[in-house]
Amino acid sequence: MTAHDHNHDHDDEHGSELSETQLRVRALETILTEKGYVDPAALDAIVETYETRIGPRNGAVVVAKAWTDPAFRQALLSDATKAVATLGHVSKVGDHLVAVENTPERHNMIVCTLCSCYPWEVLGLPPVWYKSAPYRSRAVKDPRGVLADFGVELPKATEIRVWDSTAETRFLVLPMRPAGTEGWSEERLADLVTRDSMIGTGLARKPGELAQ
Amino acid sequence: MSRREIAKVIPGLPHDAEGPVFREPWEAQAFAMALALHGRGLFTWPEWAATLAAEIRNAQEAGDPDTGETYYRHWLNALERLVAEKGVADAKTLARYYDAWDHAADRTPHGAPIELRPDDFK
């Protein structure tokens, strides 16, 4: 439905111009608003929520809690949807959130080979590379190579498990807690948790890597 | 200002090395419309994901390098398709509003907010 054949006779000196895509979005929004399907104010609120309120920070809080609270860790690993909900995060899309735990024996990485499903409620919106075909195809075929591109080298003995997300099930990686963080508060630990470490294309920061 | 410094000023803003998650306002609008329609029950999330996946596949077959930059284009295609399939607005209606917005843009002085008026529909 992208082919719109129009003979534009724009006068750029005086008029305004909207791109083909902008026109399509405006057309759709106007129709949906007129028919009562959407409310422009509600759309703005959704954008604001996902752009600023929900972000990788939510996931970082979840991970830091799992690192310090064994009961929460257990709850997270058995039913992440429920455990995350107890922290008051919204989960409007998709049914299941599954947390997969990194160990010295196994490193987990997430991908959505079909359509870039992503654990939005804990990580916000996906980065561009997550949505790219090269990542989607290579993550499955050559996870170690992808990790190398991200600057991560794991011991040869560590198995790499790649989880393919679906509309029903999305994954969150529970990274390993860095050494030298004994006695740290949840808040301080959360600063070590990067978005990429929860996708599995990175590791949690070491204490020395924190910006001073 | 480095990325980490920005993150400190605006905590939780999901930036990455390649910039903000939405590159243009229309991407955010398209994103929000899908969530709003899903929230309203127009389609289920599996229906949405299947349609989006099909649009991505179509685009790839048509030669889209699919590097993530065009993701919200596929998203918009999926949205238009589902809205048509669910009987909310067919291609003809979409085209009529498209033309009306185009007309509104043409008659709006550069820099002024573009608003739709009844006489934009010819």
C-alpha cells in the first residue's frame, strides 16, 4: 500500500510539504480519530510513556533486585510476568515474559527473527540494530560472532543459548552479577546493568567501569 | 555531551549509540496507534506480530536491506493492512485522506502548522 501515484505540483516557495510517510500517518490518525478508535491525547501519552518513563532502567531495577533478593530471583525465574508486575511496571503487550539467567556455564541472548518482538515493559523500545536483518539472522547462526562484534568474548566452554521471541513469549536476560559488588545497594547495582546486558549482547558493567 | 552524561541528565531515556529510538515524529505516532488499537481490542498481539512479520518479509523480498532504519515503514504498512482487514478504513478511504492532507500541506505557508479543513477534500 505504499504506491501512491500523485502528480504533485508543489510550490515549495510558498506551500508546505509532507513526505509520503507523513501523509499516510496523518491520514490514518485522522480517520481513526474521527471514527473514535484513537484519541490524539492518548497517543501522545503512549509515546511519552515509552520514550521517557519506560526504559532500560526498569529492567535494571528488576535485575538488581534479583541479584540482592533470592526470593525475588526465584520468583523472576519461575514467572517473570508476575514478578515484574509486583514492581508496578506496565505490561500491556504480549502474554509472557520469561527471564533467562546467565551462569558461567551458559550465556543467553535474545532475538526476534521474525518481527523484533521485545520486552518493552522492562527495556523500553528496541535499538535500531535489534530490528535489523543482520542481527536477526546472525544472532541465531553465529551468536559468538555477534558477541565479538559487541566486544564480548566468553570462555570457549560457555554455551551460548539464543532465545527467539514471539508475540506470546518475550525474554529478558538476567546477567551475572559482577565480582566486587558485595554489599552494594540495589540502586548502586542497577547502574551496572546495561540494556545490552539484558538482551545478552553485553555483560553487566564491572565496578571499575562506572563513570566517576 | 557523551551518551552516558545524557543518560544521567535524563534518567531512563532509552537512547543508544545510534540516537533516539524514534528518528522522526511519525514513527512515534505509528507506534502509538498500533498500541492504542491493540488496547482497544481491534486486533490481538499475535495478529499484529504476524502481520508485521509478513510486511517485513515482503519488504525484504522487494529488496529492502532491512537494516532497522526502515522498521517503522513496515510497521505502518502492517497498520494500514490491519485497519483495512478489520473494516475500519479501506485503501480508498486512506487515499482520500492522504490526498486531503497533501492538499492542506500545499496551501499552508511554509513553517505554519498544517491543519486539515473540509475543503481539502475535493
